[in-house]
Amino acid sequence: MHNAIQKTIQFISQLKLEQIYNILIAVIICIIFVLASFALYRPIGVQQFHNVQRLSQQSMYANTQDMAMLLLQQPQIRYVHYLKLMQAHQVEKDRAQQLPALTQE
């Protein structure tokens, strides 16, 4: 037991300040990733659920409507699926607003 503590103290004393900072930054980044993944798999709130309902009832963007209707059939909608729906809606909306290229006669 005493030998393990002595080796640990020797290892820590050999670390430079820059290495300690790098380890600290790596730990912070790992914590951020873990918290972000937990946040993505939480169920959505009431406002987001109303947005999904609104998108499922509109007929202007058919692909987004189909995706929203599929999400409403699930018992719980997670943030990751909600964000994918919002991204699909934005892409479909941008695609619909683009004008076709002019053809020269």
C-alpha cells in the first residue's frame, strides 16, 4: 500500500504544469460531451411538442409533415429526434424558396 502511494506521488511530481492543464482541459471536454449526450436523449418539452403537432398538420412541406407524424406516434419524443425534424424542416423550407435556374432561349 505504501509503495503504491509513493509511486503515485512520484508520478504526480514528474508532471509539468502544461501537462496538468492539458489533462484538465481533456476532462472538461469529456464532461461537456457526456452532459450533451444526456441532454439529447431527454424528452422534449410542451412547446417543442406543440411545434411537432403544428408541423404534422401543415401541408406545405410534405416530407417534414410525414416525419412529424411519425414522431407523434412514438410514446416519447427525444430532443435528438426533435432537432432532426427541425433541421429537415429548415432544409425543405430553404429548398422550396430557391428559384429554378433561368433557361436561355
